[in-house]
Amino acid sequence: MTDQPDSTDHASAPGAADFVVVANRLAVDRAKDPKTGEQSWTPSPGGLVTALRPVLRANDGAWIGWPGTTDRVEDSDMPTVEEAGGLRAIPVNLTAKNFEQYYEGFSNATLWPLYHDLIVPPRFDRDWWECYQEVNQRFADQAARTAAQDATVWVQDYQLHLVPQLLRDQRSDVCVGFFLHIPFPNPELFRQLPWRDELLKGTLGADVIGFHTQDSARNFLDTLRALGYEVSTDDDADAAEFFHGARMPEDGCIVGRVALEDGRTAKIGVFPISIDSAQVQKQSMAAETLAATTQLRAQLGAPKYLLTGVDRLDYTKGILHRLLAVESLLDSGRLDPEDIVMVQVATPSRERLDDYRKAREEVEKVVSRINGNYGQLGRPLVHYIHHGLPFAQIVGLYAATDIMLVTAIKDGMNLVAKEYVASHADGSGALVLSEFTGAATQLTQAYLCNPHDNQSICDAIVRAMEEPNETRRERMKAMWEHVEVNDVNHWANTFLHQLKEARQ
């Protein structure tokens, strides 16, 4: 633990920021020239960065995060504000041991599987927990040094559950928000965590705590109630209306409040994240994208139906489940191999972890079997890509796709589903969507399926193919209108409005 600074020390500190984002990763990516070794930085293209950049610019804001390397990065090594796309990037360094125990260990081998309904068993390792505490303290210390007097600090995601209270211990003047980008499990699962009380206390240091769905918010409130906290539940009619297609109210949907020992009240809200839908739509309609779409379909043999999946290669994404469903349709004769081609983009993810290596092996085994049984010389049925693609190319793939397969076993939101919809302003295409994604609470016109039921996925794919064109277009247009209105800027504004109210 560091000495606790007096908040007045920061009122006039040089470079102090009125708005601070604290996330596991920085909003800039570092690259090295393989020939010269020269280092360069580029702004990250993610939706969260896009939404918050204007707020950061307007408030001389700062983004605190890990630079993505276990080599030490000094402040002097960081990009200028101009190089970082108009924001100030402040590094928190991790050693190789920190990366292994805090990130790969506690964050992704303990919390990640626990929060995703124990798809694989979580590991409870005390050394990992102690490292998680240490790294969260480091993030909190950096936020305390960076924030101006009475600043607003927005902490992001499960890697940093402890930061809100650790920061509040040092800086009682700041207003703190916390947003969880993955599902929060039901109380029976969460209570398995040996350090559940500490994790909840850390999170409750925030004035506003946000989730994607009502289920996650209710699970959090039920967990607090079960562990003895004083919880009140609001009328969530606005949230229910939103999930049936209405726009999220400008002030967000607060569904509960928690009375705390220090006299504060933490607000619990539902704020479904979204995408920069205007940018995705613009990219999908660009001349080069339209040309690439035509070329791609020709390269794939001009199939009657192009089926696509775009995911991180993670066991939660249901890639194996959709491949097995396609194989079942082919084996049963419900799909003619002459009619379809499938593209599966599976971006590498956490490949040092055993569960992720196993997931990759299982996926590649089924891809090989389908191609062996149903492919032809020069025409594989499944085109499998195990690396990332430039976003412009991904959007071109979305635009070319007839049926998008999003079959996650559990997912906080799933922005691929929204990106696909945003790429089809003309109402073409069809979305097969797992009912266990946050997106399913909003994109209710999709062909919903239960990914645990092979027959359910098969039936959803066939419905997407056989339903009349007019009905398909009505479904897609309704989803497109929802995504157009409820974009990432609206998501950020609703959460920040609640933080502003908390300060007042």
C-alpha cells in the first residue's frame, strides 16, 4: 500500500486530468519496425475509445492502462497527445509475473470462467489473488496521482474490480464509476469465490456501477442482498421497455441502490454498450467495400448462402457449437454442400492458457472433418482464418455474408452481432443469435437459438434460409434502426449522465 495523499495535493498538480479512464489496456497500440527497431504508437480502433475520446479531449482527460508489454515503459516513451488521437496515455507497467498471475491467472482463469457460468472450472489460487490486489493497487495509485481535484474517474471491467475503493481510500474528492463488460453470475456461483467480500467491497467504492443487462444487474443486487448489504430495487420499467426496442432513456436505467457504511449510496444501472454504428455503416457502403464484397463472393465460388462467424477464439463464443450444427445439417441432408460456404475468423486469444489451446484444437479438428467430408479440390467448404483481419476487411466480410452466426454460450453483449446489423442498412442478411448474449435482449428480431442445443442452432439456420425475403428484411430493418439510434455515444452519455448526477 502507498501513502494516502491528501486530495488537495492534486487540485493544481501539473497535468492533472478532470476526466480519467482506467482500463486494463491503454487506448494506443505500440508497434516496432522489424528493420529499424523504431517504435511507433497508433490509436486503438475500439468503440469504447471512439466514444470517450471527445470527452477526454474536452476535459483534458487521461487514459490509464497497461501498454501491452512486460518491458518497462516510461512516461517519456509514451506517445504525444496528437499521436494518441487526442488523449493522454499514462502507462501502468506489468512484469512477466504480474501478467501471468494477475492477467492470465486471476482475471482470465478465475474470474472469466466464474462469470461465464463455469463453462470451464475456475481456479482459485491465493498467489494469483495477492498479485491481483497488488496490480489493482498500482492502477489505483496511478489514478490518484493523475486525477485533478473533484475529477471523474471511470474504471473499466473485471480486471480492476478493486480499483474504485482503493482509489476512494486515497481520494475521497473524486467521483468514481465502474462498468463491467462481461456477465455477472448468479449469487450461487459468485459466492464460490474465496475473496468475494473483498471483490464486492472494491467494486462498491464506485458511485455508479453499470452492467449490460438486467440479468447481470439483478444478479449483482441479489448477491449483495445475500451477503447482508442493504439493497433497494427501483422500478425498472424503462429498462424493460428499452429491451423491447425503445431508446435507452437519456439518464440511463438505474435498477437498484446499495446503502454503504460510509454513508454513500451506490447506484446500480443497466447500460447496454453498443458500436459506432454510423462509422460501420459508412465503411460498409464505401465504394472499396462494395467492390471487395463482390470480389470476395466470387473468390468463394459465388455460393447461394455465405455463412460467417467472427470471434476471438474463446471457449465462451460457441464456435465449436456452430460448426457441429453446420456439420449436422450437412450430414442430415438439410443443407446441400453445393449451396453453402462458411467463413470462420477466429482471432487468437490467451493461447498460453490450456483451456484456450484445447478450444483451438477442437475447432480445427471439426473444420478439418467438414472439409474432408464435404469440400472439393480448390473449394473447401469452411474457410478458417486463425488471425485477425483489418476492420475494413471485416466489414466487407459482414456485407458479403448472408447468414451471420453468433452462437456464444455466454456473452456480456457481443458487438459482432451489432456490427453485422449496422453493415446491412438495406435490410439484407440474417442474424442467427444465441439467446445467452446480451445482444439478444435488444436484437429480438434475430433468429434466436439455444447454443447448448444442436437442433436449436440447426433450426435457426434453416429458418434464416427459408423464411420469405420480405419477413427477413423486416427483421433486419428493425434491428438496424435500433442499432442506429442506440450507438456507443449514447451508451457513454447515459452512464456519464448518472456519474454527473452522483457528483451533484
